Amino acid sequence: MSGHSKWHNIQAKKGKTDAKRGKIFTKIGKEIAVAAKMGGSNPDTNGKLRDVIAKAKANNMPLDTVTRAIKKGAGEMEGVNYEEIVYEGYAPGGVAVIVNVLTENKNRSAGNVRHAFSKYGGNMGSTGCVSFMFQNKGQMIVEKDAMDEEELMMLALDAGAEDFEAEDEVYVITTTPEDFGTVRETLENNGVEFLEADLKMVPDTYSSVDEETAVKIQKMLDALEDDDDVQDVFHNAEFPEGFEE
């Protein structure tokens, strides 16, 4: 993955997140409701719910919004039953794309995702067509001025982290999905704040694309991320250095 910066992707995404905070809150609210429905409303006994609440906190989601989403998922307030669906396919240039969806209308979601792929020169594929190129990982992003590098690295690795990387402006901590909650909680208990803390599909290798192809891919990714049913979009594109997402 030469030249690929995780922080470049995160930084660009964060700018969009700031501009679309209400939509982000809605998406995280869905995740909270699903987690509460599956494992109960008590984060002390529901690890998945704890992890999503941490994600909400990293995105500065108001506490009352979090509480309302938990109550909806637990059936204490009227809510919607969401179905989790994963779509896979290819963006221009043969770039692998995974789209995670939470929806109450499967037909609408499938149509919207398919439209985004085809409109921007991609192709929807069958289940499993690209997911074998990715690994499910926990990933935490911490600002460099949050803690001394060696101290944070030792804290993360001792807690069970798989990897620790120093990017230009941030530290990137990677874990297995099983250890994500433990590592995150250990760091939180030591006063570490996250720019991002979430489970992700991390590609094994990245696919380099030129500027023209990068523009097409970015339009497709934007269209997918703008869809209210789409929770996450993962890809293995390595954009040209200096490309503005």
C-alpha cells in the first residue's frame, strides 16, 4: 500500500462529516437501535452497543439522541425494524467496493445502490465478489498531540492492539474485531480521545488509479454515502497524491 495514507481518507471524510452532521447522527442512531435490539439496552452487558456509543461520542452526537436511539431499539419507544445488507461491486478502474446498508425497505436500497454503481461507471457484483480482498478490523484514530507516541503505542499494544502506525497528523491503532472493545475501553480509561473509533473493512492491497478515474470513483462514493440507507462504504482505491476528495 505504498504511498497510501489512512489519514488522507479520514481527513477528507471528516470534512464531509462536519458538513453533514445531521445525516451522520441519523446513521449512527440506526446502528445504536440495531445494537440495542440485538443485545439489550444496557451497554455494560452489550459490547456492540458500547462500541457504537463510543462511535457516537467520537462524532459529538448529543447524549439525548443516543438515549432515544437506545430506547427505540429496545422497544421502549416506537421505532423501525432495520435489516442489515451488504452489497459488493466494482468502481471505475476495477476498484473493489463494499456497501453496508441498514434499511426498512430492501427493494428501495438495492435500487439506489445499483443506480449509484451504474451511473458512475461501476458494476454491482454478487455476494463475496470483493469481500475476500478485505479484512474486518477495529480502527482507532488519535490526534498526535493527545499523548506521547511511545506511551500510547505501549498502552495500545499491551491492551491487545495488532498494529500501531504514526501517520502525518495522527496515530492509527488497529485491532481484531474481538479485541476492539477491550482496546478502545482501555485507551478511553486512560484519557485517550478518538477522532474515529469503529469497525472497518480494511483492504489487503490497494489499487492505484489516475486522476480522471479518481474523480469518477469519488462521485460514486459520494452518491452512495449520501443515501440515507447506506451506513458505510469501503474501497481499496489509492488516489493520486494531492487528489482532493
